[in-house]
Amino acid sequence: MKPLAFFRGKDATRILRRAARCAAAPVSLHYVSEGSEGPAVAGHGGCAACHHVSKQEAGKAACRKSRAAASETAARQGRAIPFVCHMGFSCVSAPALPSTDPGFVLTFGPYCPSESAEHLWDPVREGWERIGGPSQGEPPFTLGDIQLAPPEAPPLIAEWTAESLEQAFGAAHGREIPTRGAGGDADLAGSLDEQGRHAIPEPDPYQARSIAAAFAAGRTGQARQLITAALEETVSGKRVLLAVQHARATALTASVTETAARAGMETEDVALNLEQLPAGLRTCETVREITNAVIRALHPLARPWPRSKRSGEPKLAFLRDLNDFVAARLAEGVTLAEAAGHVGLHPTAITHRLQRKFGLSFSQYVGRLRVGQAKELLRRTELPVREVAVRVGVDDPSNLGKLFRKFEGVSPSEYRKRHGRRP
């Protein structure tokens, strides 16, 4: 049975219907090749907003463009990738048959990663106007059928759905396709080069989002820490280490630039700097020098955001206050309600803005800050993991282990073993 016939068969239909119900979001499946998305192959569910948008040619084109960009990343990395579409809706892309044909990509969404869909209206109105909708009055649809979902749930459901589809497809062909481990980190065992050394991975999307958010918050020092960590984590033979670090620096800069552009940050100057970065890196021989080159290339992202046409306030101005508040209280613990009270926004507004701009929930945002500080301590000190956990605001070392496995794919002890100071 060919993949196309499988996806239109009863087994795949049952899996997709069940997945849409679990995710409380529509699911569609397309084939993507060389950045071009074909017609829908299968799917289940829908919403009024998407129905109206798809009636307009500009709307259909914008939807395809939003999905294709995320689909390519998901297919390349073999995992679920959250993204925000041109209408400001939260969605997730994931390869449907990652081990067989990564061109088939699932899209879950839209869904609302907050307590109320009301916070979606401003970006929805702007997106509606961009595709030719009337600028006066309300769009001709409601958001009542866009369901609420915890930010972490749809990506996990997307990956579970892909595993279910691969197992069913394998069964239809009389073969078993292995599932990933409980931690979802199939790449750890398979990322060794021919000499048995760990090869350089592609830029971590969470890392790129965190760096872009740090620049948006005016926290260049925080961005520097994250960039340095990414470079110091590069493992290769000594003879090629510098070349690998140069390549990683370029890839990371490009990934941060792409993330910043999707968040609405001005990236024209950064794009010009990115073109010149490889030449500038040739004279860099230390992590410090490479980090400085990356910081110089990305520094335009730290400029003040342009003002919103609606409110007159700088776009995402709250992020600077939020970042300062959370970073200062990381060790003692900070809740979303406390952070919301400090910046003067409803908690759901913070959750949705972080998700829409950077693909991060509040818990992921705080978790990345904690993991970033913990990595620094694990690489540069000999503090016990329990003490490291306390210093970054985690009361139980096992919870720090969960955070590390979520963002880094390894335990804190394994991270230290790979990247800590050598005696």
C-alpha cells in the first residue's frame, strides 16, 4: 500500500479523527516538497475562521506559506514544531511518517494556548486586513469554535499521532517501525559520526526562540550566555572543532534571525550582517571571539520595537519588564500571576503573546531561563546537581532532570559529563 492510499484508508482516518478530538483542534495532512505544499491529502475538523480565510486567494496563499515554512522545519528535524500562522493562530506541524517519507506533514490547529480566545482578536483583525478583508467592522466569523489547549499538549499529541500512523503504516506492510524512547529523543543514540563522536546537531528551536526573546527584552547579556553555551556544547575532533563552531555560529544566527522575523522584529540589518558573518568568523579562534561576532551580527535586534498602530505603545514592550522581573526572582520562584501583576497584563495575555511571538509558553520561557543558568553552573563549577537545582529555583533535582530532558534531551549529570570542565 502506498502512503497516499494509506492516509485515505480507514486506519489513518480513525487515527486522525481521534487525534483531532484529543488535541481539541482540526488536523490536516499535506505533502510538502522543496517548499511547495500540495493539496490536502486527509484531515479532520475545521473552524469558521479558517473556512472564511480559505475562500480568499490571498488567504489560501498565506495559509500555505505559513504551513510550508513550519512543515519544512518539522520534516528536517523529524519532530513537532509549534508555529503561529499569518492570522495569529497557534498551530503545530509534524512529519506524519518521519521514518518512511518526511514529505507528508500533519498540521494541528488553530488552537488557543490561553484561557480565552478574546486575546486572539487583535492579531486576527490585523491578519484579516492583510489578506484583503474590510478594515472597518468585525470579521465575518467568530472564534467560539477555536478550543483552548495547554501550550505543551498539541505538540505532544502531534508526535504521538505520527508514531501511531507509522506503526499502522508499518503493520499494513508487515513490518515493525520502532517508536522513539519515552523521552522522545531518538537523535541521541543516532547522532554519532563515523569516528563515534557526537556530530553537531541543527540549532535547537527553543534555543533560537530564547535568544530572540532575550534580544527583544534588551537583555544582550542573557543572549550572550545562551550563544556561548551553544558553542561550548559543540563536540567534535580537535582538528575540526573550530570549523564546526564557525558553522554552528552561522546556523544559530540564521535560526535566531528567522525566529525574530516571525515575531515581527526588524531584521533587515541583521540579514545584511548574516551575509558577512562567515567572512568575519575566519579570524575568530576562541569561543569568546565567535560569540562576540554573533552578538555583533544580531545586535540590531536589541533596538526598541516599532510602535503599535493600535495602541501607540512599543510592540511587545511588556517583554522587557517581564524578563527583568522573572530573571531577578528565578531562584526564589515566580508564578505567572505574579509576573502578570507586575507588567499589568492578564495572565492569559502574557501566555498568548509569548506563544504567538516566540512559540514559548510562560512555563517554557521560565524553564529555558532556568536551564540556561543551570547549564552555566554545570559547565563551570563542581556544585552538586542538588545545589544547582536550588540556585535556579527548582526545589527537587528530579524536576531539574525533567526540565533538562525536555530542552536538552539529556540529564544534568550527562550534560556535565559531556560539556563540563576537564580536570
